[in-house]
Amino acid sequence: MARSYNLADLLEIMAAAGPERPALVAGEARRTYRELNERASRVGHHLAGAGVRPGEHVAILAYNRAEWVEAMFGIFKIRAVPVPVNFRYVAAELHHVLSDSDSVALIGERSLLEKVEEVRADLPKLHHVVVLEDHGTGEIPGAVEYEKALATADPSDRFPERSGDDRYIMYTGGTTGYPKGVEWRCEDIFFGALGGGNPLGEPVGSPEELAENARRPGLPVVDCAPIMHGAGQWVAFMGLFHGSKVVLYTGHAFDPDAALRLVAEEEANVLMLVGDVMARPVAEALAVGGYDTSSLIAIASGGAPLTQGAREALQAHLPNVLFLDNYGASETGACGPSVGGREGTARFQVKPGVTVLDDDLTVVAPGEIGRLARSGHIPLGYYNDPAKTASTFFTDAEGTRWSVPGDFATLEEDGTITLLGRGSLVINTGGEKVYPEEVEVALKDHPGVADVVVVGLPDERFGQRVAAVVAPRPGAEVTLDGLVGHCRDRLAGYKLPRQLQLVAAVQRTAVGKSDYKWAKKVFAEADA
């Protein structure tokens, strides 16, 4: 049978080439490539037996666990489409994603499915539910238990032929409105976000070439990011297709001690973190000492900016570690590694096909601001949303199709790109544009700041002024003058915060992004 870039085909190639090679570790669960592939096949045969057809959508609602990965591959096995769902969503958000995605089946943890039950009556297309056991005790009427379903299912790879055109959907939570489903072809996501079988070099030239990765030493990775998000998911699948052992962090809250112990126990070469929110606690734990980090070669970060201050804090204890901080978005895939630079939110050395365009889809001159764009292996659009697709995906006069998700950026003389932030959030102060994310990154480098959200507030003189909601570190004294002084050598004067509100903790959205509505409400309540 000819092999395609459907991700299930790629797993089967890896399992045939290195069946007993370690593939996945998650808590007590350990899977070789053969075991992972067989269990994924059981998932696929079970779903097919329950009436799930090629092209239909199957949702996954769970924390990091081995079954999450098995389920996703199992869905691909039958040419169905996996829909990862955020475990932080409340009932209304769950209803939106399950309804908008037209999901016909759902594999989820019992405690999380209890929230789905609140809206189940209003999801007529959802006809099959599979339960993963956790601490939940609620009844899920009509559902089948995951392990019982797998026990009676066929473990063979006997499936219809697949295609690189088979779909992959990633729901992305923006800063406004409900999440949107970004729809990719499997072949495009493999090359656009999953490293093309070789994250640090040239991509493979055919699916069959992937077998070579099962004959080389891997780079074991501890993946602390939630795999229901793109960053964590892409690192996990990148590792698996590279022939590396992927170790999922399975705690429901991040504990740097647990993460560093996993690095030692699994002799990991790579530690995947989500920006400062994980990096700074890891640096603080390393300062206390007692961890064996001798196997660690690199720290990867995705999903949030890794500030220079956080890097320096880690380097104080890991002087030889490499940083693999990559820019990526659900609409663009992985675009390239960070190369430092204190301007903007970060500066990146981008891959071919990634540039900065003006409103006419023309590449901007160095130093000018435009919108970051990618061509080549990009998504088809947003599922069920032609209007939003038309406002994000464009074809230029030469016939090149671009994904332009709305991140403003500057093209530098050396070809690198400095990322500024989302245009929808821009603060206009005295005619100057300020990108909140850029100010947030600068403020997070202040030693007393634990977390921050920056917004624009109405201002009689300037139209808007820059304002920051800051959660200080325990015991730290944070003042507006102190923050302004800290940022003066990094930000132009008009970007400096003019107003400060201190809070015990910064509220974030369900996908961990800055909650700008909440921040404005904090200032409104303080004024009242």
C-alpha cells in the first residue's frame, strides 16, 4: 500500500521500522512504537464500528495522558478528523466547539465530560462518547469505557488507504470571540508545523524516508505544555516522527520540581516549556539545587514569549543549554527560531516563505511595519467560517496564497523578523501605535513582576494611554516609577505605562492568553 503524509501512515512507518523503540511516557504509562500504534489501531477500529466515517470529526477532551496521543492517531487511522478541545473550557465554550466542529464522537475524561453533559441535549450530531477514567464519578449516559472499547477492538493496521489531503483541525482561542477551527491538510501540518521528519534540518522527501529516524539515536523530550494546544502537540508529534521518546508532563498544575525530576529520570535532552510562566519557576527551582540536568541539551519554548530575563535566569544554572524558542501560530505553523533581540516581543530567523507584507501583499522595506505572513504549507482556512477565512488567507497578484493572521512585525536588514503583536489590540496614543504584547514582555523582565496584562485606557490628551495590571512576585515592591525606569532603555517613551494597578493574580483566558477585557474591568472598578 502506498504511504501518504496522513499522520497515521507516518506512525505505522515508524512502528514497522522500530517496533520496540520507546515512543511515549505519561505518568505510569509507557508505550513502544508498536504498542502506541496497536492501541491507536484499536481506537480507529472501535470508532469505525461505532459508525464514525472518513471526514467526520471526533473531539478529544483530556489532560496530558498517553490515551490522548493514542486517540488522535486512532482518529487519523480511519481518515476521520481529530478536534482537540481545551480542558479549561466551561460548558458554553464546550458547546460552541463541539457544535461548530460538527463533532459526531467525543473521547474525554469523565470529570470533563460532566461539563459536556450540561449541554449534551443541544448537540444532536454527537452520537458516540468514549470515557477515559480520572477522578470523576459522574454518570455519562450511553458512553463506553475507553479500555473496554480497546479490549474488544482489532489491533491490526487493516484500514482503507489514506491521503495527505486528510484533514487536521486545531481550534484556536483568540483574544476576542469564540474559538475558531483552523483546518489543515495532513501533509501541510507535517511540513508546516511538525518539522517534516527532521526538525533541525532538511525535511524528508517521502513518507518512507521517515523509517530512517527509527534507526538513529533520538532526542528524548519532556513536554510540559498541554498537548491540546498547538505548541505542546506539535513538539510531541515532532518528537515521535523524529524517533524520539516523548515524555508528557501529566500534572494538572505545573510543578518545576516534578518537571526537573522527569528530566533526570528519563535522561531527557530537551525540556519543552511555555514561556516565562514555566521557565521562571524552573530557574527558581534550579537555584535551590539538587537536580541532575546532565542530559539536558536544549530548552524549547512555545505558546508564549520567553523573555531575556527568563533565559538569563536559566543560563545561570544551565550555562551550556541551547534555547529553541520558536514563533508559531495555529494559522501559520512553526515559522522559525528566536535569535534574541530586545525589541518587540521577540526576534526570529524565519523559514523560507515567511515574511512581512503590507496591505497590498507586497513585502515591506526593512524597518517598516507590516503583518507577518506565510506561504507554502499553510491551512485551508477556518472550518465553518468563510468570512473569517477570507479576512486571513489571501492570494496575491502572482497567485501565491498567504496566511496573514494579524501579527504586526518589522522586517530587519538581516532578514530576521521582529514581532510586535496583534493589530486588533493596538493602543493609539497621540498618533503612535503601541502593541500591548511588546510592553508586557518588557515588563515581565522586571525582577518584581510575576505576571502582567497591558491595555489602552481613554485619555483626554492622547486619545489612549498605556496602562498595566501587574501581579508582583511575593515580597516584591512594584511601583509605576520603578517599572518605567526599568523599561526606559528598552521601550520608546510613548510605549511606557502611565497607569498601574496591582493585583494578587493576573486572570488569563481559557487558552492562557492575556485577558484584556478583564484588565479593563480592573481599572474601571478601581476608578469606581
